[in-house]
Amino acid sequence: MANKRPAYRVDDEWRQRVIRALDEKGWKRVDLARAAGCPPSTITELLNGQADQSPYLPAIHSALGWTPPQSPLPTAETEQLLQIWAKLDEIGQARLVERGLALIEASKKR
């Protein structure tokens, strides 16, 4: 089964902001990892550009005293649903919504 933790996008601007914040706080990467509760290798991969997404961004933002990051990347399942939705006409989209609501109601009865 796929990892269910949402991943957040990372770009070069974010990396530079984190590096500046570390300098201002006098922290090393390991200090940020400890404060965010993630492996030091995660911080290294993110800041070196070896990773362009991570589920640890909310914890990193919290450790740095920043506001929460923007919305996470969609899961593979969400992406698949969006692709299906885009291929449907209005009638198909309405039917998909109806079917989804019916599935929710059926699951409540179980």
C-alpha cells in the first residue's frame, strides 16, 4: 500500500529560505532535523535538491516558526480520480458524484 502521508512540494526558493533561517538561528541541519522530528538525511536531501517533495514540511515549518506550507501533492489515488473526472462530460461528472455519495451512504450502514 502507498504511503498515506501527504507530500509537499519543495523548490529552490524554499531551500534558500530554510538555509537563511538556519544561519539566522545558528542551527546546523541536524538541529533542524531534531526539531522537526525527521532523519538528518531528509534535511540534507531536501536542501541539496535531491528531493523535491516531503511529508515533513509542516514539521519543518513549525520548527522554524513559519506558517504551514501550501496544500500537499495529491496522492496517486486522488490524481487518478482527477484524471477520470477530466475525461468525463458534465453528465458523467454528475453520475460520478452521485455514485460517490451513494458509496459514502453505503459505508455508513456497514
